[in-house]
Amino acid sequence: MSMNSLKVASACAVALASASALAGPTEQAKFIYDRIAGVPPSQTELQQMSQDIQQGNAMAAAGVALQSPSFYNTVLKNWAMPWTNRDQTVFAPLNDYVATVIGMVRDDVPFNTALSADILYVVNAPSANLPAPSPANNDHYAQAEAQNVDLSSTLQQTTQSGTYGLPAAATAGLMTTRAAASSFFINGTNRAMFRFTMIAQMCLDLNQVEDITRPPDRIRQDVSRSPGGDSRVFLNTCIGCHSGMDPMAGAFAYYNFVGTVVGDGLNTGSLQYTPGQVQPKYHINSTNFPQGYYTTDDSWINYWRHGPNQILGWSPSLPGSGNGAKSLGEELESSTQFASCQVQKVFKAVCYRAPASSADLQQVAQMQSDFVSSGYKLKQMFAEAAVYCSQGQ
């Protein structure tokens, strides 16, 4: 970008901020509605919101926008879709992961159960004549989207155990939805599920949590201890991710997605769960370092509770170890970082930028406090972010 272009862009940003700061109740109402619902308000909605703002109740005005079907059908769908596929793209068909996020937000289901609950949202729209939800395909959700079914009124809460036949103890919220399984349990070594869950729900990629000081005793056999014949590479690089990831990814030892890769997270096939039997993928390339960890069960341990990553705020009420995906999900969703991540994602989605200024950071901190104290209700966070940014912040 040229220097002149940068100056123009900067001037536009300042002008927009100034205009918002000086905006009257009607302009502020329009801003809030647009950022929450993604469409203009009706005249009736605009009048109600303007009146609420004039009376000093901008949160009530935001509540009007939260009732818009577009908030659920478009804004929330696009917000959650990148979490469900390896390309992290919004351009993918509706799936059970996204539907469950939308349903949880709509119904104020505590979002700190998103990685552990036996929960699933399906579309209850008899007139659409949709195929039943299936562990073997995504047709139920894809056809609902193709027919423009209104998700704000048709999503119905149910369970993965009742719908997909997965044992309740093996369910782990969004991680065991078909969409997540088809993207992150297919092929590979199941480390993808850990990495992409960290990215989506902790807002951290592995390079941001590297710690070469953690014990390497749970690093699997497929990781060479001397890549290219140089052990320093392992000791100064590889160990930084694997010493934390491998001990926790052991929670997924009984999971696999059996099918064919076709792209967009809609791979053909279904989730396979083999209680008591470690999936063969955990033992591939065992000759790379035969003395490495040999997975015998689905136990896991969080070595990041010590060292620099204790800053992620792990819950002192949990043991930091366990068996299976459900207990690992509880470990992640109970952390301070999980709550912080959800609030940051909402702020960025509503304000069209990441928090940067001191005022932004104070706002995000307040939102995080409100998020936790309100019972992890995400809907309120969209309202708080919209009100804040509508004031020219």
C-alpha cells in the first residue's frame, strides 16, 4: 500500500470514529443493530432502540438487535464456521458444530460446557422435510441451510449420545460433533484435534505456548529425538510443543474418524469410538524413537500447569489430569484463557478489529468479568461489545 493510501485509510478510520463518537441516538442504534445483526433495523426496531438509548439504556437497545434472526442465521454462523475446518474458512456448509454454537448462544447455555457437555442442536422444521441427523453424513444441516431454514426458531437442543449413539461419557461438546471429528480426527495422529481446539477456543496456536522446560516423558515414539541427525533441533524446538501437546492429546486415544477426505470438513464417514482400545494411529512410526511414550490408554496430563503456561489460568478445583476427551474439555473450558478467548472473539467480530488501546483492553477485561459472573452467557457479550464500539471507542 502506498503512503498516500495509508494516509487516506487512516483519515477514514479517524473520521468514522469521530462520527460515531458524535452520533445521536438514531445513528448509535443503527450502528449497534448493524454490528450485531448484520442488516439494517426496521423502522419500528430503530425507534425502540433510539428511545432506549435516549433513556440511557443502550444494553436494552442491543437486546432488540439480538432478537433478529439474522444474528443467528448469518452473524453467528459465520463467526463459528472457521472453527470447524482445517482451512479455517467461513465458506463451508452448515454443520452440527456451528448449529450447536448457535443454539448455545441463543439459549444462554453456559459456554464453559462447550468442550465437555453431551449436547447437540438439531433443526426441527417439519415443513422442510429434512433427513434425520446422522453420524454418517451432514445432510441434515446442509439441506436446512439450502432451504434457508430459520435457525433462530428451529434449533432444538438434544444430546450426541441420543442422536449419534456415542456413549455419554465419551461426549466432549464441540470436540465430538461430527464436523469436528471429520476435520480433526480423520487420518493423522489426533494431534490436530488438540491444536485446532486450542486455536478456536483458547485463541492460541502451539507456537505461542512453546515451553522447552516441560518433561518429555509423554512425547510419542513417532517424534524423532534427533531430526536430521541433530538432537539440538528436538531439544530447542520440537520439545516445546510436543511436551505439552502429546500428554494432553492422549485424551483422544480411543477416537478416530473413519472415512474419505473430500474437503470443507464434510468428509464422508463417521466417528469411531473404541473404549479400552487405543487407535492404531497412536503407534505409527514407532521406530522413529522406540524409547518414546507408548500410548496404552486415554489418560492425559496437563504439564502446562507449571512453567510459563500456568499464566493461562488453570482451575485449581481440577486435578490437571484424567482420562478421555470430556475431562480434558473441562480442563480447557475452566481456564481463564478460555473465557478471555471467547470475549476477544466477540469483540473482534463486533468491532471489526482486535482490542488494542488501553480503553479496549479495559473493556475486554470488564466483559470477561461479566462473562464469568453471568454464567458464561455469550449473547450478553455481543451486546456489551456493540454498545462500547458504538460510542466511538
